[in-house]
Amino acid sequence: MAITQNTLIGRSRGRIGNVVLSTWKGKNIAKQKPEIVANPRTANQQANRAKFVALMAIGRMFRPIIQIGFKEYANKMSWLNRFMSTNNETMSYNESTGVWSPNFQLMTMAEGSLYPVVNGVTQTWNPSKNAYSLTWDPTPQANQSSQDILFAAITSGNQTFFENSREVTRDLGAYSFVDFVPDLNTGDEFFVWFFFASPDLRIVSNSIVMGGEVPA
């Protein structure tokens, strides 16, 4: 909608092309007339709606970490909207089943201006203790702090678990998630996302995704 003031038009009503003119509180208002969709339930439209619903469900499933992971965008859009916008292209469609599935290896759980953790990140898995460990370079760089807080999520199959303890800080350089994901077996696929947030949670780092298969 546009509000226009034009002495040549005066008080205007009616339609010019796909623009409808009217007056409101003494001002001319131009509204674009929407095109009529002959079939609002085409296969493509239904698929897009299904994609939207699937991505929203994933966002809600990961809410405990992504509401922090996208916190820096809170003044522009909600954490869920930012998650969905960022990860829209990570969804793939199976035409035979009509189901949308996420590519977790490409999925982002946090976006922010805190310097990202990119050096010395490793993972180890000990099935006998059911312990998964992450290690990273604890040396602060740029706007990092040694007291930045770790946030993490692990998912496998229909299981998803979160870690956001304020006791897990960047200067530890490592963290072991003991009994974090129960009932995983050799060969099961799993994904891990982690990122850091400043102690006041105002800024966050971009998330890093790890994972693979549970080793023998």
C-alpha cells in the first residue's frame, strides 16, 4: 500500500491497471490488487507449505538452544523466524513420499557476532562409557572471553538432548557429555552443534556442527 498526495489526481477512487485508488482521512491511497490464483492448492504450493511446517517443527524441537543462538536478531525477527530463514535451503524433498527431511550437516543453530570457534575442534566417542567429548582451542581471540558459555545439542534418530550449563566455559577447552545420549548403538548416525555465548547472553558465535557414526 502507498499513500500519495497529488494535486492533479485530487480525491481519487477507482482502478488503474492493477492499482486500486481510494481515499482515507483525506489522503489518496494506492493499493496493488492481488492477482487471483486459479488453484491455491497446486502440488508446488502444498509442498512449500509442508516444508514450512516441517522446518517449524524442527525449530521448535531445538528451541532450548536456538532461542539463544539467534538472540542477536531478536530486535529484527523472532528466533524461530530467523532459524527458518537461515535453514530454508537445508531441507530436501522426497517426491515419492512427499516428505521434507533436514540435512543436519548443513543446519545452523546459532548466528552472531562473537568470534567463531574454528581452531582445534575435535570430537571423541567412548561407547563403553556412553561419553561424547568435544575439545577446542580455549585461547580467546577478538571479542571472545574465557568465560563464554557453551551451548550444545546432540540429536540421533528421534532423540535430542541439550547442554547449556553456565559451568561450561570457553577456558575449559573441553567438555565430556557423559550419559548425554542414551541408547545409541554402533553405527547410529548422530549430529552435534555447539556454540558459545557471552556471559550476559547478548552475543553468540556461529554454531559448528560435528558428528558422524557411533564407532565400534
